[in-house]
Amino acid sequence: MKPIEIYNDKFLNAISWFMRVGGISLFPFIIMREYKKGTPGGQRTVNHETIHFWQTLELGIIGFYFLYVLFWLKNLLVYRNLDKAYYEIPFEREAYKNQENLIYIKERKAYAWLWYV
């Protein structure tokens, strides 16, 4: 199973409230900036968002997004910084650490994000 890739700047601009969003995984879609299509940066974004796709499959759609928001709120209380709260979410930590490894998805163990809690 693979995510469905969509390139749509208007949507990403509309949801960029706190920080500029370059891509987002909204199961079963990956939505990315149009300029990234076919670029090395685009491959990296696809890989990053595909990691989130698999995290969502593991936890179920509601489970993933519930935990994502819960981790973000906890981090916001701990760090009192929007960026730090985002980057310390275990799902994001796994995705950022492995986004350059284009074969990571093939070798990734289920629930690998738990190593980043």
C-alpha cells in the first residue's frame, strides 16, 4: 500500500498557520508543494510523509492524529515553544531522522516511532 501524492500549494498555504508547511500526510494522501515535484527535496518530503503514512496505518487514523495532538500539547507545555513542540513529537523525530534514507520504509520496523518517545 502506498500513499496518494497530491501537489497543491493553495491547500498548504491555507493550513500554514504557525509555520510554513512544505508537505503533510492526511491519510491516505500526501500533499506537497508543487515546486517539489520531481526534485531531490520532493523525494525527501515524500519519504518523510510516507513515514507518517505508515505510522497512521499502525495506530489507525484516529489513534495517530489523537496521539499527534496529545504529544504536541504536552511538548508545548514542556518547551513553551511552537517549533520545539513540533520537532519533539516522536512521529516527527522518526520522520526527520530517516527522511534522507530513501530505503527506510522497506527496512522500517513497526512502531519504530516508540524509540523516539
